[in-house]
Amino acid sequence: MTVVVRLDVDAHELNRLDLQPCLLAKLAAERVQRVLGLVDEPAGKVPMSPTRIVGATRQQHAPVPLEDALHTRDRVRPVPLAARRAGEMILGEVELSTAAGTEAPVVEHTHEGDMMENPLVRVVLLHSALGDSRLWKRQVAALEREHHVVAPDLPGWGENPLPTEPFSLVEFTTTFLPGVLIGNSFGGAIALRTALAHPKKVERLVLIAAGLPAWDWTEEMRGYFEAEEQAIESGDLDAATEVNLDFWVKPEHRDEVRPQQRRALELQTAHEEPELIWPELGSLSKLGMPTLVIVGTDDHADFHAIAEHLADGIPHADLAIVPGAGHLVGIDQPDELNALLLEFLSE
């Protein structure tokens, strides 16, 4: 049975964030110096209608059953990592086996003064394959006053080179847990797989335009995968970057995302890739933590179908649809996403 829950957020009060005055006073202590600096630039203010959180509905786009589609330690064909990055990383179909050399530069924010007396909840942010930890800068700024925020560069992005030995993105992620796990796109796929493998370490789960293994992709998506792969296999990383920007990123944000995507492609083609493995995939029905599934109204149809599938399959999940947002909800509608996250984390 579908249960409908609706949350109306006043578009004119998104910056208020309902912080208690006493909490603000306690959190006014000096900030810890960031390990990696984030560029401080204001998020765009775009008029929007209230966010809708609705109970999951049955998807019209039928996926391949997760439990039947993937098997433990399935291997993938040996082609360059970047050349298949979209078709497998956005899906979350590849992972690297045992941890080796995956120590990541981490953007870590907290308030030092209150940590001993009142430990803050740790929130781990896993970025999309389109960029690195800098994609979260608007969310870090909103969350850091109430939470201990950790935003690592995944191996093969930002300041974290792709390892030369096999490693696991799930095990990489668990080094930052326990805590709340939030992921966008490929980061959402990793967050989901981590929650399935280590449910006791994930207190709450947020999946934003998350990729999903074994999905029956539309012709639109398959065309994109082919275009990116052709550009990378020809050695034209600039062309591959533009393929990704044109398909995923709104024009007003492409200058911000372009260097992050170009850097990722450089790292992922720098040497022969390590062995890629996924751990065993569990059933969505076994996820017991509170879960928020988020998708933007302007995202591609596949991701709307995936969001509905996840919200249907995860027992304690709500689905939030963000007006005016594409695949990168955090940069398209940062105030709206921040309000959703703060509300979810305060429950």
C-alpha cells in the first residue's frame, strides 16, 4: 500500500533553516580549518515551487531485478576505467576489490568547541562522477553548523589519484562511518551499496539521483554512454568532458563543473585500471534505516524511474521531487536541497 506524505517548504524561507537560537549560540565557536578549501561563491537564487515529498509509487519503467542481476565478484571487461565510467559508475555496476592506497583528501568541517561535550552527528557526502568533493560546497556550508560534515574525494577524482592496486569503494566509504550517508549519482550508488553491505554503520541514508546496477536503460542513456566512450577511447578528454557537461549539467553551471570532470578523466586514464569488483548485492527490503530518495524535475527519465523504484523497495523511504533541478540537485537548487537535508536530519 502506498502512503502519501507531503512536505511543503516555503520558497521564501529556505534560508531560515529553523535553527534554534540556543543551538546557534553554542555553535558560534570558531571553525576548524578546512583540510581542503572550498571556493566560496554564492548559490544562485532561483524561484521555485514547494518541494514535494510523496510516498513511493510503482515505477512505469521496469528494471532488471537487483537480486537476480548481479552476483558476488562479477568481473567486467578490461577496458580503460574512464571509457566505461558512465555506463558503470553512474549505474554503480563496478567496484574495486580490497582497499589499497585509497587514503583520500577529505573536506572535513565541524565545530571544535562543542565536540567533546555534545558530539555532532557525522554526515558523509559522496559526490557524483561528474566532479569531486567541491560539488558539495553549498551543502557543507549549510550543514556544518549542526553536523560533523565529511566530504572525501573518491579515488580517481579531485586530489585522490586512482590506486594501482585493487580496492573497494564500499570499504573506502566505511572508513568515514558510522554516520549519515548522502550520495549523488555515482556517489548515491556507492552509498546504497555501502548501506546494503554495512547497514549498522549507516544511521540514515539519502540517495540523490542515485545510479542503480542492472537497470534497463533507455535509448537516450545508451546513446550518451556510447558518445562518451567513443571520445575517451579516441584520447579526446576535452570532447569527453563536453559530452558529460552537455548531457548532465545545466549551462549556467558548466564552467564550475568542467575542470572537475576534466581532472577526473585525467586521473582515470593515467594508468592501467585496478581489478573492478562489486560485493554481493542485498535486497532493498533489508534496509531498515530512514531513507530519503531525491530527484530533480529536470533530470532524465531513467532517474525518475530509479527514484520511484528505490522509494518503493526501501521500507522506510520517502521520495522528494525538487522543482527546477537536474541531475546535480545540489548545485541547481542548493537552498531547496539544503532545507530537505536539514529537515530529514533533524527528525
